[in-house]
Amino acid sequence: MLKEFRDFAMRGNVLDLAIAVVVGAAFIAIVTSLVDDIIMPLVGILLGGMDFTSLAITVGEASITYGNFIQAIINFLIIAFVLFLMVRSINQVQARLAKEEEEAPAEPSREEQLLTDIRDLLKKK
């Protein structure tokens, strides 16, 4: 059972997924900092100095911090937009590369070259 687990864990897809999770966590930290430290202060200035994270409603002894929810929505929208731009760019590059591959004539295989040479030699005789 341990051998099977090791074989499963060492497959390329599992390692790729682990790397993606680590890179994704780092990416989230960067985007969160971008939103918290740069974008939200600018939005706050445009809205008259409003800070969304401080928005809250107190009901009895409970505090409902809906400002944090607004902040999370803005974070999500920015992350989704950045990922959209990245995927769009990658798709455009892949489409361009695929088009170049289609346009480039395929070189004949080694067998085809040999058969062509034999044909040419037979024509000469």
C-alpha cells in the first residue's frame, strides 16, 4: 500500500498540482497586498476617504462587519480579472503557435525520404 501511495504521489500530475497550490498561495498574497495597500486606499479616496474594512453594523453584542465582505468581493473580482487576462494571453500565444505550426510544411519522415530517393534512382535507370 505504501508503494502504491508513493507511485501515486510521484506522478507528474500530483507534483504539478502541488506546485500550482504553492504558486497560487503566493499569488493570492500578492493580489491581496495589491488590493489592500494600493487599490482600496485609492477607492477610499474616490469615495471621500471611506475605508470598507471598518464598515460594520452592531446588533446587540454582535458586530456584523459587512465591510470585510465587500473587501473580499473586490479581492475576488480583481483576482478573477487578473487570471482572465493571464489565461487569455496564454490562449492567444498558443493559438499563434498552433497557426505557425499549421503553416509550416511538415518535413518528410526518414522513411519518406528513403522512398523518394529510391523512386528517383529507379526513374534514372
